[in-house]
Amino acid sequence: MDAREAALRQAHGHAVGWLASLSDRRVPARASVDEIVRALGADLPDGPSAPADVVDLLATACEPGLTAFPSGRFYGFVIGGTEPAALAADWLVSAWDQNSVMRAVSPAYTAAEDIAGAWLLDLLGLPGGSAVGFATGATMANFTCLAAARDAVLRRTGWNVAEEGLVGGPPVRVVASEDRHMAVDLALRYLGLGRPELVRADRQGRIEPEALRRTLAAGGQRPTLVILQAGDIHSGGFDPFVDSIRAARDVGAWVHVDGAFGLWAAASPTYAHLTAGCADADSWATDAHKTLNVPYDCGLAVVRDPSAVRAAMGLQGDYLIHHERGDPIDKVPELSRRGRAFTVWAALRSLGRSGVADLVERLCRHASAFATGIAGIDGARVLNDVVFTQVCAEFGDDGRTERVLARLLDDGTAWISGSTWHGRRVMRISVSNWSTTDDDVTRALEAIHRAAAD
Ligand SMILES: *Cc1c(COP(=O)(O)O)cnc(C)c1O
């Protein structure tokens, strides 16, 4: 056995051991950063080590400092796990080491990207023929779509951003909901567009279409981007797309949807109604590493007009080999990058249409079970309409909510984070992992009960 194969066998053994430990291990990490630094050793070695020994040291030293993100009882942020086919495909992605930039240079990668992109448009109910770019996450997917949007609305006024930059050009107006995700602001900042103008949202974080219409009317006909949301991180709520998009169209705005986790509702016949009208937008950002449960990192930038994203992101270089049908490089900001579409293809091929619908419905069913279980705890109250995968609850007052969160983390059965919503501290539960079972939910609810017992 050569050194490389020995290292891969080490990695395989440790990976399988880690995954097997998930059903019973504490979800929070047991060790601190400093402890792991000591275990790994901070000094750069003077000479080489056998690759298998390095992998063994890495796995053994890191194990106590790993948070069980892929556990069925991790409900913090909006964290997906890893579907088995996608995880195994990801190992191949590293072994194959394809630079996924050009159609002519990695036919296999481009084929997987073309197929996965078409399947995604189908499942998410988005217009066929849209460009699907594979970025690092929804933040960069939002950035990619909004770059295409910014350039397109300026081009209509005769201003070419690629040639002239933004300085001296017509101002671009950006209008978004007060309950948008902060990643949208980050993307706008990268794009030199500053803060968006904010429109009121209702108690469930859904933009109010009449308020949007009034705000847009006050600005007149200017290059305008309207940013909507499919899936609020607190309530799981969806913006009313039909009325909002109609208001945006009346002023000729480009409509972009941030649907990092919520866009996947469209893949389930039971939940597709939440996204009604959403497909009439111009661009959509979503994640594959959240609801679809592929490994990090994978976000999807979907743009109805492929020429718009190519104008913003495409690159012509003398040493590159361009293809008339377009290249993966034309749809995302990065040049060199890993073969992200392979894992998406594998997850979709493994689940099939019904499997994706089942996945979405299972996550929602578990979220409802959490809401019912928490409502039965003395003094606890679920604050959102649980329409999708998110649950926000409080336990009487901010102090008690904080204590419940702290005790829960101490208990270690589950990992749930806090947040502030409508001015009060909340426990925020996000069910995003394919492997969560009814038993996981029961065990997590028992832990919440224990944490809430005074
Ligand atoms: C998670 C999330 C983002 C950011 O996505 P990343 O993949 O972390 O970059 C943006 N918008 C919403 C609604 C999200 O939930």
C-alpha cells in the first residue's frame, strides 16, 4: 500500500467513526480552541511526516473540538447535514481535483453542472434556460445575481459598468424588506450599492406589498432593484411574491429573491404554494448546503437572462479556452474552484423528485412537532406561524429564555441558538438536517423540557 492509499484509509476509518458517533455524542464540542491548538501542536515541524500519521493526528486531535453539525439534533442557524451520496461524491471531487472553469477542459464537470442545473430549475419551478452558477453559498449567490442586476438596470440607461465603473453613473436604487437577511446587505456592500431602502414587513417578516408599492412610487422611474425573500430565518415566512413583483414591474425594477433555504418549498407539492409567483422574478439565490444537504460549500445563483450574468461575471482571457455554449466560469465570481455541481448532482440523483419533496416535508413536519411540544411547556410560547422549517419560542421573559438556552447547551443533547426577534430574546429552532428522525425531535424536546424546569 503506498503512502497515499494509507492516508485515504486512515481518513475513511475516521470519517466512518465520526458519522457513527453522531447518534449518541453530545452535540456541542467538548474542547476549546486552545486545547485543540495544544493537541495539534503549534510548532511547524522541521521535516516531513507520513501522510497517514498526519491524518491520524488531525482526526484524533480535532475530535473533541468538533461540533456535531451533521447530527440530527443540531438546530442552530440554518445548517444542513450531508446526504450520503453527496458526501461520498465530495470525496471523489477532491480525488478528481477538477478545476471546474471551462467546458472544454473538464467535460465531466460541465456535464454534471449542466444536468444538475436543469434539474434544479425543474424542482424549484424556475424558468428553464436560466443560468445556474455554483458559488460558495447564498451570500455569494446573492452577490452574483445582484451584480447581474446592477449592471443590467444601468445598461438600460446606457451606462456600462464594466467599462466605466459606478462613479459618475446614474444612482441605482435598491429596495428591500426590513426583515431581509444580512447577507443581502453584505452583497450590496461588495457591489458598491450601499444600504438598501427599507420597506415595512408584517409580524411574520413578510414584506407588505402596498408599502413596497408606495416606496417605489415615491422614487419614480430610476434604475431599481427590488429584493424579496423566500424563507425568513426567524419565522420561515415567505414574501407575497405575486403582489410584490407586480409592484416592482410597474416601475421597471429588476426583482431578485433571496431564497437560501426557503426556495426549496417549491420542490414539495404540499409547500409549493409558499413560493407562488416567485418564478416571475429575474434572479434567485439559494443554497444547496442548507435544505438539500450537500457538504459545504455550495450556493446557487440563478439568473433568468444568462447574458446578464455573463456580462457581469464572464471573463475573456487569451490563455483560456472558451466555448460557444458558455462556460461554468461565466456564471460565478471565482476562477479556479472545486467541482461543486458533482455533489448536487449526486444528492438529486440519489433522492429523485419524490425524495426531495419528502425531505422538505419531513423538515417541516419536525418543525411542527417542535412547535407543538414547546407550546406544552409551562410559560413557553411559540411566536411565529410555523409555515416551514423555522420555530421561534420564548419562555416567559428574556431572562428565563436565556437560562433555558444556556442549560440546553450544557445538557448537550441538542444544539439550538438564541436570537432577538421583535425586541425579545427567543430560542430559534431551524430543522435543516436530512437525518433528523422523530426520535431526535423527541430527545431534543425532552432536553428543552429539562432545561425549562425551574
Ligand atoms: C443562510 C442564509 C444566507 C447566507 O447564506 P450562506 O450560504 O451562509 O452564504 C442568506 N440568506 C438567507 C435567508 C439565509 O438563510
